[in-house]
Amino acid sequence: MDLNRRKFIKDASLVSAGVMVGVSGVSAASTAMSAQSYKRIIGANDRLNVGIVGFSSRAKGSLIPAFQQHTKQQNCQIIGVSDIWNRRREDGKAFLEKETGNSITTWRNNEEMYDKNEIDAVIISTADFQHALHTVQAANAKKDVYVEKPFAETMEDARLGKKAANDAGIVLQVGSQRRSGKNYHAADKYIKSGAFGDVVMVEMTWNVNQPGRWRVYPNKVSDIKESDVDWKRYLMNRPYQKWDPRKYLEYRLFWPLSSGIPGQWMAHQIDTVHWFSGLAHPRSVAANGGIYLWKDGRSNFDTMTAVFDYGPLEDPTSGFQVVYSSRFTNSAGGTKEIYYSNGGELNMKTNKVTPNGGLTDRFSKPMNMKSNLLKEFSLSELDAKVVTSANTGVDNMTSNHMLNWLECVRSREKTNAPVEAGYNHSIANIMTTASMRTGLKATFDEENQEVLAGGKVFKY
């Protein structure tokens, strides 16, 4: 009876909110309901039952621990795990029962999970190319979603995922946890205030020296058999290919199961460009790279560089450039995100604004101009609120991000990283992949929402 009641209340709440999609494609349910109106419908004391879609290392090491920090405050619990690999199902059940103290249900696939209708929401942590399609499944079942990035690796999947989420009026959070970081909210506030000046350039890197990155130990590959998994269900809409345990366990190394660096690392950083600038996607991307050192059978690059042109489409003379580089082969430089204006820089690694590189008297006076030097300060000095009630004293972005999602599931308000954020970082990722794989400049067809390489629609 409790399950039927919860389903009735959830369905009724969607009807009362007026689940419809207007010309803009934005669901009325995602914006029409206030926190108070939602409480009147379901009651703040109703427990939120959540299912895990894919018991991955990310789910085990980060997402589940983040969720567990808020179970009492948000009256929520994980009750089951869906995974098409029998070993991960059992490992997930054992881990979750230890962590939660609950009896954990296992489902062999998502269809089975949704058919049982025992959950209200899902946390999706599956292979990169599956995220948008698993979002579609959840949206069709009217379940709220926390989905890992990248949101999509093809524009077809991105469009399907975005439309399904908006049509269903679900609350969706993309796992771009920087959007729940206090320092990033401070940076966004500062840039949008105009005090920084126009962004003229952004430099981003993500460098490691890890031959085992996204690989499993060689002897682990032989541990999994085709009979242990549902291989056809795993491939979803990707071209059929024979069983390959590496492509199941190490999918991030193989296109079109993953774009590799763009989807895994660049997606985090390029999303901040969209957020801070208010621009949805690049005007163009030129990128290249290669497998220069780790020749282990992978098809995704171990080194790449992409150059983006950002700015308003109607004014090609204004805007700024973003240079993104990443390598697996040498860790010097580490991870950085630096925004430049004429007056200095905003450095997300040091969390400081400084006049470094700003216009000095030496060069301004001969041109009858004034110097332009930013005042140095720490981003922590800005009074910037993260959209969550978290007050832990420690800026744990993943924990804050999970809490923001849970609070929005209750209030039906938009999350810090709604589906549009995932859709837009997917455009940038796919443009980068298109340029890398064709050697051509990538652009975006706004009317048809397609990535073009050399003027032609990019397909894998």
C-alpha cells in the first residue's frame, strides 16, 4: 500500500504541476512548483527511495558516500542496485548493505528495476555512452535523476536525453560537481559583476603520468566472461561488435564507447566556461592529438590539445579563446583553470584573483591609456552562496552537489547542474571529438542541433 500511495502521490504531483512542454522545450513541472506546494502534495516526511544504476568505482568511491552523508536530513535511502554484470550486482549488494544497514534489492537490468516500481529516483553511474540513454529510461519511468558526466557522446543521444528529461518534468542533476563548489560560485559572481572585465582567454590543463589510468590490471580482464554480463544490452545503440572484456572494463579507452579525455576530464572544465560566460557552446573547435606513448590497443588518445572560439554567434568580432590540453604521459603542470582579462587573472587552482599580466603604466601611458590592474584577493573573501543548505565547514563539492539534488527533488526546483548544462558540455565534447577524429574544424549547426566537421554532420 505504501508503494502504491507513493506512486499515486508522485503521479498526482506531476499532473497538478501541469507536465507540458512549451515552445522552449522546458518542462513546466521543473519550474512551476515551489518548495511549499510540493510539501503539501507529498509531505516532507515521506522517505525517498533511490536505486543505483551501475555499481561502478565512481558510485562506490564517491557518489554513494556523498549520498549517505544526507540520508537522515533528507529522509532518503538506497534500496537497490541495477547492474548487468552479475559480480557487480552482488558486490554492490554487499557494499550497500554494509554502508546502509538496509536489505538491498538487486535488479538484472533497468527494465526490471522500473517494472518493480519500488524507487523514486536513480543515481546513474554507467559507461559514458550510456548516460543519456539511461536518463531516457528513467524519465520514461518518471524517476528523478542524478547522472554522471559526460551527459552524452553523440548529439542524437544528447537530444534524446534532454527532451525526455524535460518532457517528463523530472529533477535532474548532471554530475558536474564544480557547480556546487563555493569557490566556483564566487568566481561566477565576480565575473558576472563586471569587475573582472571581459574574459579574453582561458587556459585549462589536466595532466597525469598514469599508464594504468582507465585500465584494470591485466589479470583482471580474464576474470569476466561474456556469460557474466548482458553484452547486447550493454552496447545499447552502439554498432554491434563481438564480446571484448577490455571494452567492457576499460571502455574509456575506446571510441565510440567513450571519447576519453574530452568526456571524462574536459567536460568538467569546459562546463565552467559555459557557466561563467553564459554561452551555450563554442563557435568552433580545432583539435588534434594521438596515442604517443601508451600503445596498449586503445583507440582514444593519450595526449590532446583543443582550441575553442567562444562568443556571440551574431558578432564574430567579439569573444575569447579557450586552450585545453591534457596528457597521460607527464604530470607536470597538473590540473589548472585560469581565466584572463586585460587587468589580470582568475586562477581556480589557487582560488585567487591577481593583477598578473594586467596592463601596466609602462605600456598604457605611451598609448594615452590608463593602466588596468586588478586588486588581488582570494575568492573565499566573496560572499557567494551555493544553492544548497549544506554548512559542513568543508567544501566537499560532490557532497554539496548530491545534497542540492536531493533538496531539489523535494522542492521541484532546478538543480545547480540541470540537463541543459549536460547538453551544452556534450556539444563542446562532441565538437572536440569531431575535430580530433577528422582533422577538420568543427562547428555547430544551431538550427538542426548537429555538430559539423568540415561542414558535414559528424557521425561515429
